Amino acid sequence: MRCDSPSRTACGRLPWLFAVAACCIALSACDRPSAATDNHVDGFPHLVAEAGMRIGDVDDPDIGFSRVSGLDIDRDGNIYVMEVLVPEIRVFSPDGVLLRRIGRRGAGPGEFERVPHFGVVGDTVWAVSGFQPRITLFDLQGNVLSARRAESVVVSLPGHYGYVNPWIMLPGGKFTSRMTMVRPKTTAKVLRPIGWTGRPPPRLWTRSPDHTPFEFVQFAGRRLMVPMPPLNIPSWKALPDGYLLVETPPAQTHEDGVFMVTRFGLSGDTVYHRTLHYEPVRYSAADLDTIAARAARGEPGGMVHYAPGGPVPSDWEEVVPSLRRAMKFPESKLPIEYAWLAQDESIWLRLSHADHATAVWLILDAGGRPRGRLELPSDLRPLWSRDDTLWAVEPDEFDVPWVVRYRIER
């Protein structure tokens, strides 16, 4: 199928090709560089981010946000922000003035069954929404151009199968796709692939039968989950022409550690590979005591899987020692807490050893070259970045989210 102009109403069928990417491990070893080199995270140039325009409102829910899941910018500089609660796409002028709203909750044309993944390509706003995904195309004024249900493609995996659904619209109207679900089955086929690699994303790898991810302790007749360390699973980011893989193997010694960033093409070729060195940070006794206490109280940061929000147990202080004794954490923390892919295909890596007030981000450009090291508020979440501009969502002192523009300079 083909649609050379996705913004035309006459285009009744939506084209999309599947970029089914998978992963392989690419480790390398080299002599430890000094912190003065760009192969060591301490040698990255220091960048400064200056906050500028803020979009939001504390008192007016029609303008202010409850939760933001995405942001994009059109060629005229208008800002498109996804408000989750409604859900709807709010369009603001380059000066931050609300211009219009696109979409709402529902199952009809121009409505979203679930919070959609969205973006802007040329004169078209695209949105992919729902478990059985529907692709909706709008013009920049919010008029519906097309709304079509996309049939999921089932892909065989070792011992499983996965659903591949449209994810990102490319110029010309085609869509790349990603795995969205895995079930225990083996029979499947693929339609119209544009590329393959040897394995699926790391989070879809089949675990060994004896793998037991959770441990529990008994306390006062209750079965309590023991906090776990962060999973050392490579981070995988899809690109229109391949994917990025961020690997953080355990540090071999406390004095030295490495992590790797590799960009692969769709044919499995290595576009670039970067090995970066860092100084591992040990878990202190206070760190582990805090994790156990948060888990006992049911607070975020306890690293347990549960539904928070319930009352704090009255005996939580007595629970802490039982959890603490059962915890099995490595000596050192993982170097990377979070990996984020920006619109200019730069990769942002949040280091795990920042203090509670600030977070340190390492930025590699689209070619894998170190761009710099940047400190940002720890509660900031990046949404969109290109060149020297960063858009992020950041809560105020009342925990109300604001969309903030930052300028990045050396």
C-alpha cells in the first residue's frame, strides 16, 4: 500500500512498514582512560541549561496539565503537548498561547481509546491509539483526515510470539513499528518486513525456566516482597533505520567500570560503538536501609512491585530489618538510570550517582560523539530536544506539572 501525501483526505488507506529490530550484545575492552579524555564520563564538556518559557497553569485545568506524556513541534514552532487525563493534544503558539485542542477520549473518528503515541510530520498530526491500534491523521488545525484500524502483525520469538504495531510515522506516510506484547506461543508469520536483526529487544528475551525474579519474607503472618536491585537489562531504542543499544555490564572492580552505546542498522551492521568509562559508586549501608524503609512503608523508591497509595503499616519499622536482611544487592550501582532518545537522534543517559536535587545527563550526538555533561533538576523529565533546545515537563512546589523550555549552552 502507498500514500504519498498522508495529509490528503482522499487517501483512504494508511501505509506502514515494520521496522522489526532486535538485539545482540557488543562488548569491548580497552585500557582505562583518564578523566581528561572523552572516553571517561568525567571528561565530557560541561553544558549549562537555562530555563525559559513555561507553559501551564495552577488554577485553570483547561490550560494547566495533570500529566504530560509527549511533545512535538511543527515547522512553524507551534508546540503540541499530550494531556493524559482527557486525553487530548493541546496546541500552543511559539509564545505559549493555547491555540486549539485535538482529539478527546472515545472510540469515534478523531477520538482516542487510550492515550496515543503522537507526533507531527510536515502538515500532518498523527496519533496511534488503542490495543488494536488505530492510526488517525489530522491536519494542523485538528480536522480528521483519516482514521483506520491497523492489523497487528504476529512475529515468532523463541518460545513466544510478539505483536508488532505501528509506532512512529516517517516523512512520506510510512510507519515504523515496535513489539508491544509477548505471549507463550510459537506459530506466527511476518508481513512486509523492511529489516531484521538477530534477536528481539532485550526485554523480550525469554528467561530461563528457573528464573525467579521475586523473593518474599514472612512477617507477622504477612508475605512481604523483598526489594530488588535495578535489573541489568540493556536499554533498546528504535530508530527509523535501526536501533540503539545501551549496555551496562557489572563493574569488574570498584575502581573502574564501563558501559557501551552501540547504534545498529537494520541489516545488523554497526553504525558506531562507544565504550565509556566511569567510577563505580558503591551502595552504602544508608542507601540500602533507605530502600528497605521505603518498601516497608509502601513508598516510591522501595524497588518493589505493588500498588502504592494504601495506608502505611503501623509496624513498618519492625518490618525493615526483615526486608533488609533478605535484600541481595550488588556492591556497586548501575551507572545509567535511564536512557532517552531525542528528536535529533542524540542519546541522553541519566547517571545514577547524582544527588537528590539534581540529575547528571550525558549527551552523545547522533554519531555517538560526546556532546556534553548536563545537570538538570532530578524531577525533570525530557520530552523533546533538538540542537540547543530542550523541552521538558517539571513539577512545581505543589506537584503541578509545567512544560518548560531550556536553552543549552557550553
